[in-house]
Amino acid sequence: MTATVSSPAKHLAREFGAGGHVSTELIDRIKYAADASHFLYTPQVVAEARNAKDVAAAFRASSASGTPLVLRSGGTSLCGQGGGDGIMLDVRKHFRGVEVLDGGKRVRVQPGSTVRQVNAHLAPYGRKLGPDPASEGAATMGGVIANNSSGMSCGTEFNTYNTIESMTFVLPSGTVINTADADAEAQFAGAEPELVATLERLKRRVRGNRESVETIKRHFALKNTMGYNVNAFLDFEAPLEIFEHLLVASEGTLAFIAEAVLRTVEVPKLKTTAIAVYPSLDAATRSLPALFDSHAATLELMDSRSIKVGRTFDSVPEQINGFELGGQAALLIEYHANEEEQLREYEAAGTKLLTEFDLETQARFTTDPSEAARRGRSARGSTRRWPRHAPPAPPRCWRTSRCRWRTSLTPAAAYRSSLTATPTTRRSSSATPRTATSTSSSPTASRATTT
Ligand SMILES: Cc1cc2nc3c(=O)[nH]c(=O)nc-3n(C[C@H](O)[C@H](O)[C@H](O)COP(=O)(O)OP(=O)(O)OC[C@H]3O[C@@H](n4cnc5c(N)ncnc54)[C@H](O)[C@@H]3O)c2cc1C
């Protein structure tokens, strides 16, 4: 590709200097064209950030060339937020640091480290991260924070929004703030007066309107990662605290998260697992409230397509075999406890419930770790094989409707339910991707949200 005067590649090459990795080679651009979603955006240029300064330089190049910029980390996003047709900036490779703090109660992470790597550092302390996406082997902390990813056990209580303690971020203007600094609020107000005034104005606007307050409370009472975390305007007072929590789930549209400190959670000492196969998806979902009330820690849904994929694994749990597959659905059910007696109590309650449901195969709990892992793999692993079996792209644009983790469904199940669900978009109805434009000195994004 020939660089023109305003080509983003030329701006990037100048900003990164000698030794900077900037490429317009087709093979590199195609490598970054797909994330785990159905969208395909081939970037014009790809670059690797070596440090936060490179990210600030890339923001400048984006601004100077008027080319949208997308931050790419693990690239496992399911709704297209990891793709773009302008500048693609890899922020995974050179940001791998992990530091365990306070005997594992907190952890400092750089954004390119994966969930599994961070948890491996925490394991000797009997602790782990709150967010537990099924993609833990590839999903990185940058993506987890920017997507507010969760998983089967974390719910809303232990997601990033609720476990983030502080972070260092880089704004498109080049301002760098570490929210842990004692004078961070003053730094923020001094460097970004317009942004701070806007946050104050929005806070007043949200809090002064009863309908807005009620809408936000209603939407965020449940797991909700659609749109910005506007609940931050109700939950926090100071502009920097609000902004920090808006960055969670901002999908790279507001700033680059260069480092973060998160509170961790205890790894339960004991767990027991069962797979229950129901005659229909409807029957499976109807059983959820009772199972939830019985203190199930994990309820993971497999629809019939997931069961079909799960059956192709080398080691298949007997519960999902031995019947003709039609519209059945299965639930992976887990109870967690630290005491044997407590676990037995939960298990007895779960077993009693399962006898009351109309099941296709006999469901029994096991505490055997290898059997539990096999069951877990069949539920979570089937999602990894999903793309091969995926039907053609859905008829409407996910990029705007953004079906994300509204419920604790596996990706496969979430995918299927999204085909029939009514879109509940709270975003812009235009399909404009995130941009860092030449006029933007404030947040990188064109991502629109309503309250
Ligand atoms: C098989 C499978 C299972 C999954 N299971 C789950 C699940 O259980 N729960 C769940 O919530 N999600 C799940 N996901 C979705 C996805 O894996 C997660 O959301 C994951 O956390 C994304 O991380 P990533 O490193 O791949 O981020 P990417 O896809 O690279 O990026 C995600 C977003 O974050 C932005 N970003 C990345 N790094 C930074 C940074 N440093 N600063 C600012 N912005 C940044 C990007 O621009 C992008 O918008 C699953 C996906 C797959 C393929």
C-alpha cells in the first residue's frame, strides 16, 4: 500500500519512530480483520504498542489522519467491538505484567495478561479474579475491563465494575491519570476541565430526572453490559470515580487502560456438579428460579446445538448421551462451599429439586474433580467449537443491537436466544463504529448512549 500524506500508516510510522511495529501488509491486516464475532473489518494499518506512550502516539496519529482507531487485545469479543477498518492497535503483546498484592487479596494487572495467567498467580493464595469468562485462556484483562466481562459464577457482585480498585488510563488527549494517586482528582480536574465539567453536568442531568434514575436502577438491577455503565452517575460522587467506572464496559471508546488494581475473591474449597437434561429449552429455563434459590453458584445453559457439539468431544459425560436429540436443553449446575457439611446440604437440596423436574437422563452430583472438569468442558468447551457450526449471520446488525451478556447464557445459547430476542438497544441506532477523530480531544468515541 502506498502511503499518502494523510495516511494513518505514515502518521503512525512517524510517531512510533525506528523500531516501531507498523504494518500495512495484507497478511497482517487480515490477521486482525476478525475477532470472535461475525463481523469482518479489515484494518488499513496495524501497529503494536510497546508502552503507554505508543498508545498516546497512536491516538495522535488517529486524530491527525482522521482515521478511527480500535484497541485490540485478546480479540475474543463476540459483538464486533474488537474490530475496525481504520487503525488497529495491538495492546496485548507488550502489556503482560501481574503483581500479587496483600497476600492475594488484590492484584495489579497490565491489560495484555490473560484471566488464566492472572489466576495462576493468585492460585497459591486460594484467590482468583471475580470476572470468570469462559474464554479465560485467551481473554485479557484489558478486554475484561473494557467489556465488563463476567462469567458463570461472578454475576453482578464480582464483575469488574464492583471489584475494580484503581486504574491508570491514557486519554486521547495524552493525559495519563493513575486513580490511586492521592491527588488524582485534582490532576484530572487540572488536565481535563471540559471533561470534568461534562461529567458534573451529566451527573446533575441524570440525578435531577426521576425517570432517568428509575430507568438506570431498573436496567442495572440485573446483569447488564449493554451500553456505558451510566449507573456510575448514581453510584459515585467525584468526577474521576464516575469516569473510572464509565471506563469499565466502555469497549475502548473512552481511553486506554494501561494498568488496573482489582480486588480478588476466594476460590471455594469444595464444589459439586451435575448435568440435568430437560425435554425443552423452556423446561430448563423454568427450573432456574428454584435452582437459584437453592444457592446454585453456577447455572450454565446448553441448548440442543451445544449438546450436539458437546457429544463430539473425546470424553462425553453420559448425561448428554443416550437419547435422540431434538429440542432438549441441559443445565450444568454447581454448588460451592468451604465446609463439607454446607456442600452436602446444598447438594441434598439440589438432588431433591432434580427429582421434581422431568429430565431426559438421570442427573447426579459429583465432587470428583476430573468428572466435574469433563462436565464443565462439555458445557463451556462446546462454545469454543461453536463458530464451525454457526448458522449464517443473523438478519439484523449486532453491532448496533449489541446482544451481550444479558443473562448467564453460554455464547452459543446467547447467540441463539438473540435471534429471537427483541433488541433492547440503548445505543445509537447508527452503525457508526468507535472513532478517534481529528476533532476529538475528549473521549475517543462516537459511541452513543442514552440514560
Ligand atoms: C468461547 C468464548 C467464550 C466467552 N465467554 C464469555 C463469558 O463467559 N463472559 C463474558 O463476559 N464474555 C465471554 N466471551 C467474550 C469475550 O471473551 C470477553 O468479553 C473477553 O473479556 C474479551 O477480552 P479480549 O482480551 O478478547 O478483548 P478484545 O476482544 O481484544 O477487546 C474487547 C474490547 O476491549 C477494548 N480493549 C481491549 N484492551 C483495552 C485496553 N487496554 N484499554 C481499553 N480498551 C481495551 C477493545 O477495543 C474492545 O472494544 C467469550 C468469548 C468466547 C469466544
